[in-house]
Amino acid sequence: MPQIKRVFEGFFKKSLLFRITTLLLAAGMVWLVYTNTIGKKSSMPQFQTAKVEKGTIVSTVSASGQVLTTNILSITTEASGVVKKVNVKDTDRVFAGQKLAEVTLDTAGLEKNAQAFASLVSAQNGVNSARNSYRSAVATAEKVLDEVKGHDKDETFTQKESRTKAEVARDNAYDGMKSAEANLAAASLSYRSTTPIITAPFSGVIGSINLVEGMVLESAASTTSINSQRVAVIKGDSLPVISVGLSEVDVPKVKVGQKVTVTLDSLADKTFTGVVATVDRVGATISNVTSYTAKIKLDSASGEILPNMAATANVILDTKTEVLIAPASAISTRDGISIARVLKNGKEEEIQVEAGLVSDTGVEIISGLAEGETVITGTISAARSSGTQTRSIFSGGFGIGGGSR
């Protein structure tokens, strides 16, 4: 201590310039030592790491769209008058053709029903006539064909003309019969909608009934035209269908029968499952962007799913279990070669790996890495307080591009 005291006393006896110079030299020495040891060490990059682990990896294609149908159909009537009786209530299960309600028709309703019945009878007569014409045309064509049978090579012009006329008449008669049958179907529906008996169009569960015994079903302003009114809805037993658009990169990977998971924007906490039912391979181009429609049939129905709800579907391309998986951010591609960044003895190394399936967050490692090995998923430079993380150049390689996950 006396020696240190004498050194300080001697130092302060020196001139001011000497003391300042000495202090500056000492500070410079300290800074030099720091920057070459501690400072240099602290400026080295810091790595974010993860372990290669065994697990299940799922490769998917993502597409967005909307609920196409939930198999909910409005039950309507063109009848007008007073509701006489309501035979069902909400949540009742009904069968096709079951009587739901009865209406006592007013004058406008009776007139509309009578007109519809007349149209139905006329359409039925038209079908009968068209079928007779078709049978006659078929008989004539068969007779002509019998006459020219065996004359394929020496058929005369007259025979060919007769055969052609008979075949054309037969085909026209067939088309006329089909047209008459379509008119009959339309007339039948129109008549049924004007009758006082309201029935279920198919089997399902009734809901949203807005009929009350004694209430009046109003007619339109014109007595010759009555508006169709919704009296209830019926939810069928078939399953909801989702329609989504696929990019031209993804459509070759999607096939009928593949499993799908579906989420709806309005039901974000629920996930539904289904299968790919159809895939349109023709597509449509809008603003130089081609999209291909796929329809997905859900495995189960839900009363919460409504028509036109926005949906996101993940089509499962492949699934593997008990495989090595590395984070996608640890794998990059370079000239078609998969590269993994690994941490060994505190230093970064790059090694070539063989990659398999790719998911949203992981890559299957076929060879090149072992279970438990440490890979680098990001780098944080100490010189940048914001902690900027380096990005992997992995960008949907290995043939799972576009919307693939």
C-alpha cells in the first residue's frame, strides 16, 4: 500500500500534460485489449437452433373458396289464401312427399291452381302425342333399314335418300318426345306449387317454418300471377360441398379421393374433414390467371355451415410417420441440392442432405442428419440490437411448389 501511495503521489506531482497523456495511453491500451478479446467475442453471430426429431410430417396443398351448398333448400308455395293446418314444427324429420301444411285457397289461388292444372293436362297430352310420333318414326326407320339391308356396297341413291329421311325423322321425333317430357315436368312442378297442400320435396329436417294456422298468404297485385313465398327450409341428409380454386402449379398434385381438412373464416375454432370429389382439369383464365375448380365433400354436416361461407382447404398429398424432421428454416436449396446448416463445436457448418416430404414448417430428412443433431434455424448479430434473423432460402423446393405446404 505505501508503494501504491508513493506512485500516486509521484504521478500527481507530474505536469498536467504528462498526466493527461498517460491516462489517454492507458485508456487506449484497455480498449485495444477489449476489442481483441471480449469485444471480438461478443460481436460473433449468435445462432437460433433446433433439434432434428422423429415425428409425423404431412405434405399439403392449400386452396381457398366458399361453401357451395349445404343441402338446405327453401320450401315455397304459390298458393294464396288462409293457412288451414300446419302439420310439422321446426327440427321435425320428414320424408319426401310428406304433407307439411294445408291452405284454403282464395279466389286468386283457385284461379292460379286451375290454370296450372290445365297446363299440366296439356303437357301430358303433348307427351302422349310425342311418344306416339316417336314410336311411329322408329317403326318407319326400321322398315326402311330392312329394305336396304345387305346393300351397303350397292345402295342406290333413292335407297340412301329414303334411309336418311327415315333416320332424321326418327331422331327428330326422339328430340320432340324429350322436349315434351321436360315441359310436362315443368308443368307438374308449377301445378304442385299452386295446390293447397304443401309437401316436402325430399327427406330431411324441417326448419324456419313461418306458417301459423289462420294466417293469410297474400297474392300478388295481379290475380293472374301469384308470387312464390318461402314457408320453411329443409336440410337434406346429403353432405355440404366446398368449392375451391387451385393454381396451375397445384392442380396436377390434387386427385379425386384425397383427404382434406377445411376451416371456415366464420368458424375459426373448428376444423372439418372431407375428400376431393371432383377436379376440373380445363380451368378458367381471368386477368391472365388460370384457376382450376375442385369440389370437396365434407365427411359430416353441421347446422353452423351456411352457403357462401369463406373456406380454406388443405388437401393432404402425403403423410409419413416416424421420420426425421428438420425445421424448414434450417434447410435451403442450392443448384437443386438440399443444404442443412448445423452447429458443431460452436461453429456453423453446411452439409448436404437428402430431403423428402415438405410441410408448412418441416422437411423430412432421408439422409445426412441424425436424430438429436443441432441445426441452425436463424442467426442474430450482436451488432444489431433489433435481432435481425437470417432467412432460409428454402422456398417450396423438392417438387412441392406453389400452394404446397
